[in-house]
Amino acid sequence: MSGGTVASVPEGLLDEGVWFRVEAAGTAAAVRRTAERLAADLAIPESRIADLSIVAAEAAGNLVKHAQQGVMLVRAVRTPEQAGVELIAIDSGPGIADVAHALGDGHSTAGTLGIGLGAILRQASRWDMYSLPGKGTVLAVQVWAQHSPEAPWSAGLTRPITGETVSGDAVAAREVDGRRQLLVSDGLGHGGLAAAASHEAVRVFLQAPAGSPAAVVETLHRTLGHTRGAALAVAELDPVAGQVRYAGLGNIAGTVFGPDGTRRGMISMPGIAGHQRRQIREYDYPMLPGAVVVMHSDGLVDRWNPTEYPGLLTRSPEVIAGTVLRDAGTRRDDAGVLVARLP
């Protein structure tokens, strides 16, 4: 995962941010500096930037000391009232058998003082972590300018194919006229033109009138003709009806994971939004309270099995997305994953 530029994004877009491969102390320092610069650009108070600096230094330092194939994402998070910085640390290291014990000061696996996780949690506005021995650890930490807002109902991650600096995949979420909707877009090919197609899909999605997923996909298809085109899907979570409504064109995977262990795949129709489509059809799927919806591009494989990750689906959408990206993502393609849950 390679670095890029941090840019301002519209409300609703799940910011792509900057990825770092954290293997040496120098990279850990670069993570800290990037987080501090982003916080300053977001007008976060200096006292909170100081807290963020501790969090970034400790989280990146933990990857250097303990992790294997450690990477970290630095990105902005926003509400209409304020902004914050989110750090997501992902590794394929030995994992932590007793997370509760590891969270206490004094715990160490590398002969250090063992204060890293404790310091992170004291300074963070919000955090969540999932670790499994033999798989690794995913830690998501947010530092907000003021109070911590309500936990998000959705979160996603994207990363580019090896050798590219931008991803052709994009994810977004919106709430309009009471409708909570998700978008995953996979621009055709890779690189800048693929990214441009998906960014246009996100722009149109966030501005489109309220409508059913099929209507939104139809709008996207009509407006992407000047781009390379994209495979994309829109899902709508309706807890009152106990349903997920889903419509897609092309190779986007969507799955509803029930709290009872059920797994129900959702159907996309053949086509490329903006260029080719036979028809757009919308399907309804049952969604029990506590169910989790996972959508992803074909940069992730479907062999990921949540039964091999006890308790993962009870964690935050950010941590679920990070775990799925780590273990189901392929380096031969851009990858994008979006996770949502309603109470």
C-alpha cells in the first residue's frame, strides 16, 4: 500500500486517505507527521493534535516492534459539526490471545515498557480492535476536535493495486430522506482513469435525489457515459421493514451476514455503468437486527469466511473492513470494501 495525497472530500464520502507500509522507525515518524499535518488542515485544536501525535507515534511504533506486514491508513473523518483524524493499523503478525490483558499498561511482548496500547486508548476519542492469534490485529483509532460523535453505521476502505498510487475503487454512504444507502464502485481498469470514473460515481451518488437503489443505479448509468465506466452496486438498509434492498451492475459482491450465522449473497446484473446494461433489477433480502452487510469489489475474493473469526462481526465497521481487506484482498487488483450495520 503506497502513499498519496490527502484531499478535502464531500460530506458522505469515506475518505481514502494515505496508506503507509510501516516497517521501520522512519516510516513511523512519517505517519506521525502526516497525521499532524492533516489535523492542522482540519483546524483541530493544538491540544488534540498533541494527543493525536501520541496516538500515531505509539500505533506506528507498535507495528515496527511487533507486527509482520504492518500497514497504516491516515485519513480524515467528518460530521457536519466537526472533523477528526482516523488511524487504522493492520498487520499479519502473531495476534494477541488476551486482548484485555494487552490493553493494560505494563504488558509487553518485545521487552519494551509496554505502555503503547494504554497510551493510545487514553488519548483517543474512539477506538476498536480485533486480534486473532495466527491472523494478526486490526486497530482503528479516532481523535476528534471536540467530543466523540455517535459511532458510524458504515465504514469502508480502498487501496490501489500494487504499482499504482490511486485506487480505481471507491466507496460511499449517504442518508437522504430517511434512506440509508451504500455505494461500491469499481472503475474499469486501473489508475487515474478508473479512479476518475469511480469518483464521478461517488459525486453523482451523493447528489442524486432520494430513490430506490435501482433508481440510483439508473441515474449513475446515465451520467457515467463520459467516463471509462464502472461496475457498481447500491444497497439500502431498512431496519423498519427488516430488509436490504440491492441493485448492481457488474462484478460487485454483496452479502448479508445474519446474527444467527446465516450468509446470503446479493445479486448484481451483468453490465458496465455508463456503457452497457441489459437491465437494472432490484432485489430484497431479509435483514435481522444485528445483521452486517458487506459489499466489495472483485479485488477481494469471496473465500473469506466469518466463522473463522469468532466475534468479528460484533466489532465496528472499520475493524471488520480492515480485517476483510487484509485477508481477502488481492494485490493483483484495486480493492474496496464497505461494511454497514444498523442497531
